[in-house]
Amino acid sequence: MRALAAFVTALAAATGAAPALADPAAGHGNSPRVNYLLHCAGCHLADGAGKPDRGIPDMRGQIGHYLRTPDGRAYLAQVPGVANSALSNREIADVLTWMVPTFSRAEAPAASPPYTEAEVAALRASVPADIPAERARVIARLNAIGLAVR
Ligand code: HEC
């Protein structure tokens, strides 16, 4: 975590963001990228590769597919790391809108509306009880429309 904090501070310096904003306790005012690094990358790594051998999926070349169905789009805001995040609905909306094309541009629909604060609020308030089962349903529907999503 210390290495991550140092990295984020260096990143903030490199991008011209005030280092004081790189505070893990509050995402307010941070760019979506910095919020991702502070709130998500500890598990998902900076490049979205995750740790598949430890159950953290590789998001690269994958998560763009989910925007092709309404339930897939919803699922991205309902996984525990997102739904239970300390980030606000507005910040989550901005992180998701930044994250999908960053890690999976080729798979995402060409025109996909940004996530909105109200959308994220509604999705966080209606999280399916069984997220692994929901993921399986999302993948099955994508397969059914001809996408070879694993
Ligand atoms: C404590 C570790 C941890 C943190 C922090 C975390 N996640 Fe996750 N994430 C996981 C795990 C584990 C999964 C696999 C599903 C599950 O078991 O919840 C996952 C699944 C996902 C998925 C679904 C990927 C797929 O292909 O099914 C997305 C999208 C995601 N996380 C985004 C985020 C975002 C965005 C954040 C930060 C706001 C975040 N996560 C924070 C551990 C984490």
C-alpha cells in the first residue's frame, strides 16, 4: 500500500494534480484514473490485469463486452469492489466511464453513453444477491448474441 501511495503521489506530480488530492480516504476532486489507482488497483493492478490465480479477473480485453447488454452494463457497477466502494456514485460513474475503454476499448461498443450518478445510485441499491451467478448469466447472454466471451 505504501508503494502504491508513493506511485500515486508520483503520478499526481507527473500529471500536475495536487499531491494533497491523492488521499485514499476521500476520492473527491481526484481524476477517475487516480481514484482507480487508489480504490481499485490494489486488487486489479494499475493495468487491469488483476490476479486471476487469486480470483481477481483480468479486465483487459474483457469488460468492454459487458456494455453490449443492459445486465452486463449493470453488473460492472454491482460487483462488490464497486458497489461497496468508499467512492461516491458520481466518482464511481466517472471511474467506470474511464475504465472500460482504457482496459477494453476494442470490445466496447463504439458509442456507449457515460455512466451517470443516478444510474450508479440505482444499481448500487439493487445488487443481485449472487454476483458469481450474475456474471455467469451476463456471459451466457453475450454468448447467445454471438460474442465469444469467456
Ligand atoms: C479487495 C479487492 C478488490 C478491490 C479493492 C476492487 N475489486 Fe473489483 N473485483 C475483485 C474480485 C475478487 C472480483 C471478482 C468478483 C468477485 O468475487 O467479487 C472483482 C471483479 C470486478 C469486476 C468484474 C470483472 C469481470 O470480468 O467479471 C469489475 C468490473 C471490477 N471488479 C471493478 C472494480 C473497480 C472499478 C474497483 C474500484 C472502485 C474495484 N473493482 C475494487 C476484487 C476487488
